[in-house]
Amino acid sequence: MLGEVLEFDEAVGYGTVRATDGSEHFFHCTAILDGSRSIDVGADVEFDVVPGRRGRWEAASVRVVDVDISG
């Protein structure tokens, strides 16, 4: 899926992405593929959606992309 990072709290290590279809998904810093454990709010990203630990879908394999998804 394509989307944008809505929020990311580096101190606690998690954030939210919004997909182009409007769905929002929690992600943990360990889901960021470049290994940095940090990502900029507003970054355009590609990600997978997988079953999470708390009974909700989560973003996984989050990676920054070089395309403007805003249209």
C-alpha cells in the first residue's frame, strides 16, 4: 500500500500511517525497513498491512518512497 506518515513519536517508537484509501494503521519503529528506527512525519511511504498483536491490522515493512502520493 502507499500512504503517508501521520505521526511518529521517536521516544516511544511508534506512529501511524494513512493509506491512500484513507485507512490508518499503527506501526512500531521495528517495522521501518531501513533500520533507522526513525521516520519523518509527512514522508510518503509504501507498506504492507499485517495482523497485529492487539487484534488490529498494523503497517509492516514501512519504507520511504520517492513519489508524491498526494495526487
